Amino acid sequence: MPRWRGIVSLLVIAGALFLLLRALHLGIPVVYPKVLQGPFSLESVAEVEEYAGFSPLVPFFRPESLGERPIHVTVTRRPRSRVTVFWQSERFLRLEERAGGAPPPVPENARAWVLRTAGAPEEAHWWRQGRTVHAVARRGDHWVEIRTDLPDDDARRIVETLRPYRELL
């Protein structure tokens, strides 16, 4: 009989430990969502700072042909925080921002933009690939990759007016 009592005791303790670990596994992300890796599909750009740890750069200038608000906002945390914001209506605009790391690849035919607007990114390069304008901009330690089918002048204004979302509120 003592042997059965030991086995039952072991099973009860193992079951209780399993349930405790399972509750922690499911409960910690609910209480503290920063432990999750993502990707997270968010409803608006306002939620990005909570998940990415930084306020994303968004353009102050947005033509009406992009639509009223982004249709996709996605945050991924690994290996570095990355935010993707996508507008689409008659035209499209895709901004992908990440904190730190090596600069994104830029083709040899890319041209540098000299940005004169106060608060604009420190450096920006752009090139055209078919109908799509591609741009890479750096502001502080953040890199922003931009793809759009807007005219060149509108793409330049978008890059010049990139500001942290919290400044635009």
C-alpha cells in the first residue's frame, strides 16, 4: 500500500506542476504581451508603440489616392522590431521600418535625395523599378523602406514628411 501512495502522490504533484506551468505559459503573454515575438496584426498605427517599442515613422503628407487609413499594420519583434504599414486605394504605399541593424540593400543606380525639410530623415536614396518607386531612408538608428506607385514628387514629399506617429497626434 505505501508504494501506491507514493505513485499517487507523484502523479498528483506532477499534474499540479503541469497545470501551474501551463497557466503561466498561457497567462504571462496576456498580462505582459511584450514577451511574444509576433507577427501582430494591429487595428491602427496608434497601437504600434506598445508592441514595437518605438513610435513608427509615418508621413504627414498622404495623398487622397492612398485612402483614409492604412489597410494593414503589422509588427514583428524578432530578430529586430519591424513595423509594416500599408495603404491602398487607387494607389499604394508600403512603409517598412526597423530599429537598428545594417542598412537595407540599395542598388547602384539609386539616387540620393537631398532633403531640406526640418526633421526629415538624415539620408535617403531612391530608384524606380517599373511603376514602383523604392526609397530607403535613415532617421537616427531607424531604417525605413518605402514602396509606392505614386509620382516621384509625391514619393519625395512622403519621405520628407516622415515623423514619429506620436508627434502627428
